[in-house]
Amino acid sequence: MPQAALDAIMNEMQNYSFEFTKTFANHAPMVLVALDRIGGSRERLRDFFEHYRDYKELLPLPAGVAPIDATNWKAAFGQRDCEVDLNLFFLAEVDRLGADAAIRHYLPVLADGVGASAFHALMRLAYGLIRKNDTEIALALAYWTATYLALPRPGVAQPITKDPAAVLEKVATIDGLRGLPMHELLWLNMAESARCPDFAPVIDWLDIDDSTLERMASSAIVLFAATMDFCALHAVTGIHWMRVVLPYLDQPEPMLRAFWQCIAALMGEMRFPVMPAPQAVEKWRALPVPDWEAIKAAAAQSYDEHDISLVFSASEEMKVYGDPLYQLAAARRVGLVASYR
């Protein structure tokens, strides 16, 4: 029954733009799926949607600008006003090619713009795949194109470490990143850091191999557990979304590299945190923590979309990596665990 309720609301969601005021991301198409997966009832799904729609003042779809086809779709990179035209193009492409083939055809071109709408286009694609919904997959590809975030490209430096946390530590030594203007939106702060000339080599610093995603996941959950920072939360959830999407790329390196570049670009917004000592992290892993059912129940009652997103992603990532920090950090996020630092 909740699935039928979810489907009905998701059909309504197609009437709303993928962003609202100031280009804040519309989380509803994704968070409603997460709420369903953590146990939200039919009534709760409807309640959350109506609250979110009204509180955020979601925007209706804008008017189209001009037709888009296979010859000109790249010209729409970063062009938010082309949303409707891109929606129509990708809906047709998914219908023509099938969802799987459409992702495999277009995602390699989009991969290095993964910071699009602060990872929320990636989020929508991942949730479209989780839900196995062709319409959501098409709309996610359109969203990614319209909000594509161009940051410095690789090829200006050599890799220096396999450790994602070491990249963040080195980024913290870039003097030019200190004192930059801070914006309300994550993607604007990513772009702000990218304008610093000394930030350009960061894209190359991480030595990518088959274990990179797992190392990113470990670094992200340690960073989030230590700071409970909003940017670090997006690192944890973003890696979950990448894990869902990466199998559709024959060459995952560009997306992995660009994703961690985006996290590094948020170091200023995170106030240049220092990673905790391994001994402290091990103590946190041994702390008692509520079970996942209690954590999910608490998140399911929240009107904060990031509570729901984080709890679902953390529970899914713990299934893969087994790190107790996912459970501890999720419990703290929803107020079931006090500070442990």
C-alpha cells in the first residue's frame, strides 16, 4: 500500500521543477523514496510531501526555451532555463534506447560534472535506479545536464596519495582557500573554491584504483561522525548514490575523481576540519547505539529531508562496509545519541 501511495505522489512530482528559490534542490522526488524504504506509511508519505511542497514553495515547471536533440544537447550544460526542453529530450531518449542504454550512453559525458546541483542530480539518478523508474531516470539525466558543474579538469599534476583523507588534509594547506566568500549553496562554494588558482591540481591528487570508492566511504563517514557537518553528510550520502550509479560506467575514474574534488572544494565551508585520531574513532565504534529500527522510526517522523536521506544511505552503506560509525552517526543525527566527542 505505501508503494501505491508513493507512485501517486511521484506522478504529482513531475509537475514541479528540480530546483526552487535560489537554486536549492528539490529533494522530494528522492527523499520520498527513502522515506518509503525506511518504513514511512501511506499517510506519512503524503504528510511529508505536502509539508515539503508548501514549506519550500516548490516551483512549477518553467516554459520551454527551444527544442533539444542529440546534436545540441551539450550546449545546454549548466543551462537551468532549459529544464523542460531537456526533460522532453531525455524522456524520448530513454523511450528510444531503454533506460539502461540511455544511462550508459549519456553518463560518461556527464560524469565529471557530478557536482551538478550539489550532487542532487546524482541523487535523483540513483533513486531512479533504486526505484527502477524510467521516467525518474530520464528526468535525472536532464537535471544533471541543466545543472552540470564544470570544475578544473585533470591533467595538470600527478597523483600523490591513495588516501582521500590525505587529499583533504593537503587542501587545508592552500592559503588561497581561506577567506573566500561563503554562499548559501554547496555548489556555489564548490565553484568559488575552483576559482582559486592553487586549487587546480587537487583534481589529480588522488590515486584512483579499484579500492577508491571504499576508501572514500571510510573517510566520509569518519569525517561526518567527527563533525556532523552538513557538507560531510553529503559526502556520505553522495558515495551511496555513486555506488548505485557507477556500475553504468565502463570508466568510473572521472566521476570518482570529480566527486572527491567537489568534497575538497567544500573544505572552507567545513572550516577546514582535522580528521580525528584513529584511537578516537575506534572508541566511537565501540559505543552502544540504538538499533536501526529505532533510528529509522525517528527519521521517518522528521520533516528534515536530510535526516531521512542520511539514515537511509547510512543504513545501506553499513550493509556493504559494516562500519558501526554509520549507525552511530545516523543515531546522533536524529537525536538518539548525545555528543560522543
